[in-house]
Amino acid sequence: MGWLSKIFKGSSHNVSEGQYDWRYSANSNENYPSTSQDAWSDTEDIDRAIAISLSEENKKGKHVIADESQLEEDEQLARALQESLNFDSLPENGNRNGNYVDPNFSCGRICAGCNVEIGHGRFLSCMGSIWHPECFRCHACHQPIADYEFSMSGNYPYHKFCYKEHYHPKCDVCNHFIPTNAAGLIEYRAHPFWAQKYCPKHEHDRTSRCCSCERMEPQDTKYVALDDGRSLCLECLDSAIMDTDQCQPLYLDIREFYESLNMKVEQQVPLLLVERQALNEAMDGEKSGHHHMPETRGLCLSEEQTISTVLRRPRIGAGNRAMDMRTEPYKLTRRCEVTAILILYGLPRLLTGSILAHEMMHAWMRLSGYRTLSPDVEEGICQVLAHMWLESQRASAEQSNQRTSSPFDKKLGEFFKHQIESDTSPVYGNGFRAGNQAVLKYGLQRTLDHIRFTGTFPY
């Protein structure tokens, strides 16, 4: 439902001063710091560079020197570098030619790391600045970068490994770095609400997904396997309603919610928790009604049927499997326009309640004599009531100083509201948005009156 496919193209930070055209991909372009040891380790190369520089000065008519002082400074720096290199390997106060080398001589450049003047010895020239080797440090681990290659993000250098640890996404299922695709880019899937990132392969390798929150099962966590093939994460299991008796207090809560809206349900409609197979069979036996795909989790029945209901909750056995669940047949007889409300067992209280609030609205309209409505209007106003109930639960939790619900329950409630709000189906999604807009503009009672007389939402 609404999965996102994303291409990760690396850090959003801009590269410093436009010096590097850097992108994160399978074959990242790396930056190479130059050192006095690496770049000018050969004294003959330095002599040649000085000679060329001096000869260029004497060539007239070929080049225009824009800044003679800069040229002079560069020549001085080159000579100083040669003397510095010679000094490293020479006896104190002497060089190869027996000339005295001033130990206090400095090239006059300031280290970009410590802001101290660069003296004799090795140094790095990179990122448009000069550095002591020990001052050129990784922005992540703060250790000197001794490798020839390094990565950059914004104005900060990183060890290649540190950059990967900080910016290369890991899969939330297998905990490995998400691999690159054929184009050399990092491609992953992401849940639109939970922001769970995972490798595309996990959509096809039989990785379980929670039937409630829809998160993929991490390989270091074991979901509970229900008897009807569904999986339930451990957080959703904490508040899951597993049998019909356990659901009765919630059923009374929903009825009171409707009474608070001046919409009392006069008939005592049976509420049954069922397995997936029983719900699908009941759905096939129902002659009318629109069902949410790919899976229906609740049903308001108006036909006489025999339903297998969950009488005793299962226990969680070896391998996190639900075991020893007890069911019994329940004969439904038609005494009014509604024979029963069926809800999938094993869903958290908030999800079970929102489904029940939705199905209760179907029952209320049938018992109140509403005409046959178009699917988008009927399902849309039912989704509005489910959304209103979830919002009432959030407000109630805040009023009770958040003592009765866990942080995950609050997040789960927001997720179920998000599911209703972002549903892309023409019937449930567009129907909810049209119905919710009408209720916000005219109020619930005026909207219901308009639906009763016209069969449409007021605009």
C-alpha cells in the first residue's frame, strides 16, 4: 500500500568551492590529498619546476603575467619546499652542498587545521589549503586521514569508510549496506509512513510484513505467525485483540462514541472476531456491499449465514506461532437489516476499533433507513467515522496525561489515520476526502441529512 521506490544519489551537501565534482555512487570519485612527500618527493622534479617557472618569466610576448607578486611568491614557496625536503634528510645546520640551512625558515603558509604557520617537514595541499598531516582529520571520527584517497561532503573530509558509515544507507531488514543498481546508484524501497528502508530483493524473498503496521520483518527479529497466514510484529501484538470476548469492551466503547454523536445504534448487532478464511467466505456469501482490496478486514453482514468465530485466543508457541486457537460455528439469523459485524482477529486495539467504527456506520445507516448509496458516498462517510474515532482516542490519551498509552500506540494511531487520509482508491480514498471536507464545512449532522435526502455529499 503506497510503497515508495527511491534512488539515493548521495549526500545533499554541496562540494566545497566547486573543486570536486563528487557524487555518491558505486564508483565514487574520490579526492586525493597531495603531500610534499608524494607530490614533490623527487628533488629533480622540484628543480625542473623552478627552472620552468624562471624561464617562463624571461619569455616575452608569449604570456602576460597578471600578478608578478604572486609569481614571485610561488617561486619562493617552491625553493622553500626544496630546502625543506633537503633539510629533513641532512645533518643539523648543513645540506648536500655544505651550505647552512636556517632551522627557523618557514614557507609562510598557515595550516588550515590549527592556524599555526607551516614550518619544515611534510605537509598536505588539498581542499585549496595547506595542512599539517596530523591536522587533516576526518569529520566523523576526528582521526588524521593518512590514506591517499578520501571523501568529501560539503566542506568536510571523511575517511572513505567513515563516509560510507554515515551516508550510505543500510537495509532495515538485513542490516547490510543497500547495494547499487545497474546504473551505479543506490536504490531502495521505503515505507511512506515508518520510513523503513530495505533492499528491493526483500519484496520477493518471502520476508514477512506485519498485517497491522505493514513494516517488514527484520532478520534479527521474529514476528508472530498467525494461523491464517498473517504475521504480527511484537509491538502490535502487545495490544492485539485475539478473541470475541476480549473485543466486547471495545464494542461498548464504539457504541458510546456513536451515542455521543447523537447516533445511537438501536439494535444489538452481534460482533464476531474471525479468521481470514471465515471473513472471505462471509464476504463471498454477502450479496451486496463494496469491499476494500487487497484485503478486507471487516464486514457488516445483512444475510443469514453460519460463521466460524474465534472463541478462545491462541497461545504463542514454539517459533512464535499461534497455537491452540478454538473456534465454533455461529448461526446468524436475520431479524433486521444487519445480522452481524465481523472483524479479523489479531489486530491491535486501535486498528480493531477503527474497523469496528467503520462497520458500525454501515449498520447505523441501514438501521436508520438510508437509501442505497453509491460506494464512494457510503464507504467515504464510514471512513470519516473511523477517522473521527481514532482522533477521539488521541485526544483522550492527551487528556489523561498520556499514562494509558505507549509511545508506539500513539504512533500506531497516527499511522492508521494516515492510512485513511492517504488511501488512493477511488471509493475509500476519494470518498473519505469528499466526506471529510463536507463534515468540516457543514458539520456531521447536516452532512448526514444531505446524504439522506440526496444520496450525495454537500459541496
